[in-house]
Amino acid sequence: MAKIILAAAAVVVCLAAAAVAVYTGVFKTEEGALKIYGSVDMRTVSPAFEEGGRLASVALEEGDTVKKGEVIAQLDDTRYRIALDAARAAQTVAQKNLDLLLAGSRTEQIDAARARVAASEAALQLSRRTCEREKKLGTATSPLRIDQVCSQQKVDLAQRNASQKELDLLLAGTRAEELEVARARLASARVQTADAERMLKNCTLTAPADAVVRERFLEAGSMVSAATPVFELALTDPLWVRAYIDEVNLGRIRTWQKVAVV
């Protein structure tokens, strides 16, 4: 017996919802009709969720037909919606922080810093003159008094320098390194948001192609792990006819010859 696999290009009159269906094929040849027997082979797929969770609903029964893109099952997406909200909030915070760094210091902040520099400079000048005056008094003052007023001069000098540094930082604006860090944090937040959106979208399972439900594995309420099949679907396109023909009849058929499948 020689095995020949023929494409089912003819009209399919009847097809059961199984991966393999028995058929009768009728070839029209110069010597009359040639009737052979065989099977229709159907490819199958097993759709599964990319995420895990509780199965909220299952839309199909065994034997049902489905079109490509139709919703066939749904996970409870509550926690995935919460995760998406959190990711979007984190992205908003990262964007606001970057905006603040790009905007730089406000005019009011710079004016306040200048005022603090001026005040600390005035305090320094006062303590400096006081220290010099106490030193010139000689025996009219005490060493303790001199130490006190001159120490205050050192404190005022340190405060003036700190105020000046603060003003310099405000005038210089944001460092390039700080901007790079802020941009990286925003990019990371955007990736997290996109991933959360993907996970939420994957809570809906759709048919990958036109098919017939061969088997239903799970029921609503079941806990599902990622990649756990929910159905086995038999694809309706393409279909292949598998036929076995006696050697004595091989000469009566040819490639792409039409056949009626009944």
C-alpha cells in the first residue's frame, strides 16, 4: 500500500468536532469514479494564559465553534488593575521629579538665599569689628571676653560661607548627573507601567484562529498557573485529507486532482 497525502481542496460536506474525522473520497477519472476511504487531519492548539490567577469565566463548551480574536476565557484581573494603578502613579512621580530638576530653582528661592548671604555677611562684619576692638582694649578687657567675641567671628564666617555655597548651587542649577538619574528613573517607571499593562491585557484569553472546541480542561473558579491550557482547539483551516490507495489505482490519480469529500 502506498500512502498519499492529498490537500482537501474540495467542499467539506460534514465535519465532526474532532481532530481526525473519517471521510469517503470520490475521484472522477477517465475510467470512472474511484471511491477511497481515509481521514481528515486537523491541527490542534491549546490556548493558555501568560499570567496566573483565578479563572473568572469560561465562554465555550466542547463542540462550540469560535472565530479568531473572540474572547474564550477571562482571569480575575483585580490585582493586575491595582498593579497598573501603582505603576502609573510611580511614573507620574518620576516625571514630576524630572520636571522640577529641569525647571531649576525658583526666583523666590534665589532671592531668599541672597538675603541669607547678606544677613550672614553683616553678622560676620559685626563680630569681626567686635573682636578687633576687644583686642585693642588691652587690660581694659579680659582674655575670656576676647575669646568669646573672636569665637563668634569664626561661627559667623562659617555661616556666611555656607549661605554663599547654597546660593551658588541655586544659581548653578541642576547637575547633569542628577538629570541623568532622574531620566533613568522615569524610563524605568515607564517600563514598569508597560509591563503592568501587558499583564492586565493577558488576563483576557482569545482564540488564536478559527477553530472548534475539542476539549475544555478548566472551569470558572479554578486557580490557573501561567501556561496552563484551558482548551484544546481543532483548527478548521488548513485541513488535510490522509488517504491510502491501492497500487493498482495509483495511475488513475494525479497531483491537484479535485476530489469530492463526503
